Amino acid sequence: MNITREQIDELNAIVKVAITKEDYSDRVDKILTDYRKNANIPGFRKGHVPMGLVKKQYGKAVLVDEVNKLLQDSLNKYLTEEKLDVLGNPLPKTQDNLDWDAEEFNFEFELGLAPEFEVDLNTKKPITHYNIIADDKMIDEQVDRIAKQYGKLISQEEVSEESEITGTFKNEEKEIENRFTFTLDQIKGKNNQKKFTGAKPGAVLELKSKKLFEDDHQLMQALQVSHEEAHDLDIDLTFTIDEINKREAAELTQELFDKLFGKDVVTSEAEMRTKIKEDAEKQFQQQSDQKLLNDITEYLVEHTDFALPAEFLKKWIQVTGESELTEEQASEEYEKSEKGLRYQLIEGKLMKDNGIETKYQDLVEFAKDYVRMQMAQFGQTDPDEKVLEDIAGRVLSNQEEAKRLSEQLMSQKLVDLYKEKANLKTKEITYEDFVKEVYG
């Protein structure tokens, strides 16, 4: 067998594979011998079928199969040994006149090669890394929410500003009938709030779904409709009031602290406020890190200049899908995927240059942290190490979960790299201002 490469340019090459009879004959003969031993052909005893008849019946199919296997194995081995960084897969050049009755075969494959380039994290303009803080206003609101959540419900005769209202929303056309509880301050607009204010249990209010709640997600829950339906939903509703209550805030006692944070973890309101601040800012850091990752990803894709074997990739996209595409369709698909491909190459380069890899034990520890965080939400703040390992093992046995956590871990490693080496400027900001600045 002889394999040679013709370099067309830096990004394209042709690999030629010449296969002789000596390369495949032993493999073909062995399989045909096995066929002969087991063949059931009328007129012949098992194992005594003439080899000529076996070759006539099965020889061509076995030859084609074995040559293709040999071709694929040798090509993969060649690409590995030559350390060729190939994009997509090698594309066989069409051979309309291939003669399977010949003893020697020649094949050609087109290759699209990954470009050589450098990644510069020292950007000319520094990229903002947000340090999101929980300010006193946010902590006050959270303390107030907790006190009300764990407080007493006191029945009211009519709706007031502090009321918690329970009732049933109805719309016959959409077959909506759903019981829901909400506070008056969740209702949007003074006109809507006036309809509720002073109403008593048993009252039936006529409302419009559009702009009824401050948040469309509240409308989803109130009417039990999908996310898509909730947006711009404009229908008539009736709301029948069943209960009107007011929540009397709970006292901030040790019993409440233990219920929220575990036995003696927090022993005063000041410590409670500190714990709320710490927990909130841990969550904010995840959002800040994701914003940093997105911003640097966008910057690197836009400012890391390298060419791609575009024509090869379009051809590869055209012929490797479930159904073959037209040239125009393949070109459109390439345009959609080019940005993602560029970032995959940039990410791979960063990982290689900085020795970043994901070992299985790293993934196990990451999964344990994920499980620990989930358990903490349900009040289990100090889980046993063996329990963590068992749950993490079960999580990672699910391929989709393992892939998701692996991608999250790699993103975290890249964020750590960016914090160390990228040109960043830190901006301290409250969560409210962060949302306004980033999301508008």
C-alpha cells in the first residue's frame, strides 16, 4: 500500500491511496474460506462447496467490503501519524470508472485543513468584568420577603394595598379555569389595581389579560398557558375572588434562622443579612462569569483573523447530511455555522496553548459541587461525602448530563484563564444596575 499527499495550498490537500492485491488478498481469502465452511448451497454438503462457486457468489461483495475497510483504517492511521488537523472528514473524489475486477485500486480524498493562527487575549480595549454586589436595598427586600413568607396569614374583608388575593381566572373560549394566588403589587397599572381595591370575597372582576401582570411569567402561571401563548395574549378574563389575606411578618428568631440555614449557622439578624449577601453574590458571580465568557468569545471570533477552507467545507456540508443539499443550501448552512466553527478552533487553540484539559476526576468533583448546591436549596447544607459521590456517579452515568456538566466545566476553566490573562477592567455594580446596563 502506498499513501501520498499533494498539498494544494495551506488549507487544502489531496491524499492518494494505492492498494495492491498483496494488501487485501489474505483478508479476502480468509473470509471466503469461512464462508465455504458454513455455506448451505443446494446439491453440496456443508463445508464441501467448491471454492470457485463461493468466489463467484460472494467474492465481489467480500472484496469491496474488505478494500473499503482497509482503505478507511489506513487513511485514519495516516492522518493520525502525520498529525494532520482535518476539518470535517476526508471527502472521496468521485470515480465513475472504478474497476473492481482489477487487482490494484487507486483512491483520492480531499482534505480541508485547520489553519495555523495565534490567539491574543491582551485586547487593545479592556473588556468589562462585572463585580455584582447585593446592596442594602436588595437585602432589605429579601429579609422582608422571608419574614412574610414564614409569617401568619390574617383574613381580610376587602382588598387593600398589602393584600394577598386567591381566586379563579376564567375564559371559556380558551378553556381557561385556574385558581391562583398573588399580591396586589404584582398587578400592573393603576386602573387594574383600582378594580381590585375594595373588592370583597365572592366579587367577580372583569379584566384583560394584556398587561395584567408586571411579568409575563406571572401571567403564564396565573392562566396556566405556555410561554409562547402568554406573550401578547389579549383576551377577556373574569376573576372570582375566593380569599383575601394579609401576611403578618414573622419575627426573626433563632427558630426561623435554623429553619432557613441549619442549626446555629446563623444566630442574629446581622448574620442573616451577611449570609443572604454572600449567597446572592455567589449566584451573581455565575451571571458575571457568563457575561465575561460571552463578551470575550464574541471579541475573539471578531478579532482573531484566519482563513478557512470554505469551499471544501461547503462541499462537505452538502454531501454528509441525512439528505444531500444543493450548493445554495450548503452555502447557507456554512454561513450559519462559520462563527461557531471559528470559535471551536479558537477554543481548541487556547486549550492546547495553556494546557487546559478535563480529566474525569475533575468532572467528578464538578458534579459533586453541582449536587451539593442542589441539596443546599432543600436545606441539606452538610451532605455526607459518600452520598455526594454516589449521586454524582449516577448523574454522570447519564450521557446527556455528563456532556452538559463537561461543557460547563470547560467554560469555567476558560473563564479562569480569561481572568488570569485577558485585559480586563472590573466594574462594581448592583444587580439592578447590571440588568439595566446589560439587558436594557
